Amino acid sequence: MLAEHAKIVQMISLADEVNGRKKLQKMVYILKKMEFSFVEKYELHMYGPYSEELTLRVEELCEMGFLAETCTDKGSYVQYTYQVTEDGLKFSETGDAPVASLAPCISKLNDQSSRFLELVSTLLYFDHLERTEQIEKVRIVKNKLNFSDEEMDAAFAFIAEMSACAVA
Amino acid sequence: MSYEHEKLAEEKVFKDPVHRYIHVRDRVIWDVIGTREFQRLRRIRQLGTTYLVFHGAEHSRFQHSLGVYEIVRRIIDSGFGGRPEWNEDERLVALCAALLHDLGHGPFSHAFEKVFDLDHEKFTQAILLGDTEVNAVLSRVSPEFPQRVADVVGKTYKDKLVISLISSQIDADRMDYLQRDAYYTGVQYGHFDMERILRVMRPAEEQVVIKSSGMHAVEDYIMSRYQMYWQVYFHPVSRSAEVILIKILHRAKALYKDGYRFLQDPVPFRSFFDKTITLEDYISLDEGVLFTYFQLWMKEQDPILSDLCRRFINRKLFQYAEFDPAKEYRKIGQLDSLFKEAGIDPEYYLVTDSSSDLPYDFYRPGEENERVPIYLQLPNGELSELSRSSDIVDAISGKRRTDHKIYFPEDILEAGQEDNPLYKEILQLVRG
């Protein structure tokens, strides 16, 4: 009963705040891939895995007053920041307590840029493939972002770090 | 002549209520339509449980798939052909992807995917690449051709313009289902001037863009999406039917896992319950199979499974009540306890449903690099995001509207409230 809403509030609460819708999308996707129990369905979009379900859930939580959304005009686009409200904190207590490993994983994710998380989440989207094929797919899908070999290596290292963090 | 370029001796046409005629001239397209996997789409409704509200909504994914093919064919043959941004070598792959984009949908796809944690797009790709009749036809074009079609469906194809024809915020998929769903439900929303949109579509480097003079036609299309969602797709009675459908599948799965002895062994569901699904298991399942089992399960000893199936088959759906989670989220916990106390399992008979449980992509410009918006091509060649030019779209995409409901078996509670004061208490609480 609204358990999935409560999980999103808990996640943002543990992050303190999340800057950017894109970043929030990728954080939840990566956590899901690390076997944390998020249920939002993702599809591959031009900019990597994207969940319409998550977008709507966040909109609902803002409507309910459990999340506060602030907009910053960045010129050609607007960036959204999310924080949990007092009411949201009370609401999140109705959900099951999150597993202990969730907080450090969220912290690691929130420290990264959204560009890097875009790379990580897209690599994870193709994690059923061999490493070289994963890289090849990312280079096709994200041809304009020109990820360097160093960034690819860093992303794979980060995935390994996240996997270790998730089972710790 | 190579199979890729082979044309039928005479054009074949399918009479279609939305597009009038669907024209097939390519041998490959004709052969694909005749495959077992494509014909299976005749047995999967496009709108799932909506037929229980709008009785005309019995149309299938087969019809929709042909419709998407026809729209892409018109875009390519009448609009893009000859323009330098369009590569004519991509024609057949675009047509096949349009025709086959929904090939992996299961019965009552949304509910079914939710219960068994499946992804229809992955099954579409598996059918295209597996040991199937569709794969055999596509492989005759070239050994790489099935993979090319699968890449378009999976949105990993190198030519993003081809992807955007069937998967973008203004694509052939949406243009067909809005008109088709409006036609079959009989509602007056959902109509827009597609011919006009097709005329103002332009191929750009990585996506389809719209000539700015066509903005008002696109506004109509965006309005159609908005109205169809609230009037048809998210209709509360249709949602009630889907809630029951999901609960039936959950109950059957839980009983199977507990070793319950079904009167009729649920053979077609075994691999879904066990998570050992093969491609053949998946292709063999259609809505006919589900209905057959729902009929059989009405006679099961388990009172929950038999009751839920009776409700679905005989349209004795759950009642719904409005619910404001901001003020009333604690009410759910109270109701949960009362249901348990009254001997009604809340796991199957008390359900909250939110707009996010049936995601539908409203047009949103979003954040930079979050999703690809619709771009208008201005007379000077520059691109402008739609909501920056259109006040109507800006108004819709900037406003939130959400919806939350509680579903419950009002009939049971009303019938028993004289004998059981808890039933009365539940009714009072749920009705606020």
C-alpha cells in the first residue's frame, strides 16, 4: 500500500537531496540493478534507461507534499532538485525499514555526476553482453557524448565497487 | 531480383477502419504477416481490460501493428523519399521494425508483465532473433537483417532517425494507437489531423522534426494523448478489472508455490510461476488460454481464486473510492487491520491504485538530456522545443494531475454488514 512511493521517499531522504531528474532516474536504475527492491519499469531511451513510472511517482509525491521540488533555470533548460519534506519523512516511516547497505550505495551514487551515471546505467542496461559488446553498444547509443576509454574503465570500476557495496 | 527488393505481382491491401487501406507490396512484409508469431497478435487485445468499459475495444495488437507499418510506409514513401537526410537503404528495416515492434507483447500485457516481472521488448527481440518463423523470413533478406530489426526495436540501431519513426514522442506507434483506440472505444477524443502531421514531418540528423507551420496539428495530437489517458486508459472501472486480473495471477502463483493441487493442472503457467520461461512457452500463451483457465479456476476449491475469477469473467468488479494519500495515508493501515479482523484477506481485496501504476507518457519537455522532446523546425532552420512555442502544450506539460483510488469488494461488505459490524465500519471508513 503505497510501499513503492515510500521507498522513493526513503531513497531521497538517504541522499539528503538529489540534483536533477536525470540523476534521480539513473540512481534508481543503478540501485535496481544492484538488486535493491525498486519496482519501477525502465526502458532504453535516447539518453539511457528511463522510467516513466518513476517520473509519475515523483510527480505524485510532489503533489502529496512529501517531496519538495525546486527548479533552477540553466538557460536552455531547467534543472530540478528534490528533497524530502517533514510530512514526507513521517510518510516514509510507514514503509519497511531500508536494508543497511542502501545508504552507503546511495551516497556513492549521489557523489557522481549525472553524465557519469548515464554511462554507468547504460553499461548496466547491456550487462547481459560481453564487456567489449557493452562498450560497443554504449558507443552506438551515446555517439554524441564521446566517452573516453578512461571513463569506460572508471565506469566498470564503479560498477564493481557498487556491487561490493550492495552486498556488504 | 533479391528477396529484399522482391515485390508482389499485385499489391495486397487490408481494409482498415482507421487508415482505410493498408498497402503491402514488399514480399518480405507479406511473408512476415503470415508467420505464426505475427498471427498470434490477433489473439492479444490492444487495450487489455478496457473492453469491459468500452465494449467496442476488442481490437487486437495485430491491427495496431499493421497500422503502425502503414503510417511508416506513408512517411517513407510519400514524405522522406528523396530527401538527403533519409537513407533509402533503411526503408525495409524501418518497415519491418514498425510491423514487428509489439511482437513480444503477452496476454493482457501490462498486468501480465507486472506479475511475472517480464519485459515485452526483450521478448520481441528474442522472437526476432530466435528459432521462429519470423526469424526465418527476415534471415532470407540477409543473415544480419533480424539483428538490424531487433536493434531498431531495442533502440540501439545506428541510424537514430529510423528509431524515432517508431519510438519518439511523436511517432507512428502513438499516432496509430490514439486513432485506433478512439475509433474502437467510440470516444470523440483521440482524433487529430494525421495527414497534416505526416506532411510537416521532416527527417533531421537523429530524429523526426516538425515544420513549425504544423504546430497546431501537433498541439491537437498532444491534447488527444492527454484526453485519451484520463478518459480511456485510466478509466477507474477498467483499472478495477486490471486490479482483479493482477490478483488472480498473483493468487494462482501463490497457490502453485504452496503446492496447492489445482483441479486442472495449470500447465501453460508452470514456467511463468517457476521463472523458467522458454520462448515457446511465451509464444504459446495468449488471451484465449488465460480466459480458459479463468473459467476453470472459477470451480477451484480455493475461495479467493474462484471468487476473483468469477468477478473477472462475470464483470463483478471491485468498487472504488477516491483517496488522498497526502491526508489519508494512515487510513490504508487502518483498513488493512480491519480487513484482517473481518476475515477478508487485504492482500487480494484491498488495493490502492495510483496514476503511476499505469504509466503513460504525457508530453514533457523535461530536463536537458532526460528525454528527447518534440522539436519544431523554424523557417531559419533552427529547432525549437515544442512547449517553448506552444502555449497549449506548455500549459498541459507544466501542470501535474495525479489520481489515487482504493478498490474494495463493496458487494461482500454491503451484503454482510447487518451480521458483521466490522463490515459496516470498513464501509464507513473507506467511503470517508
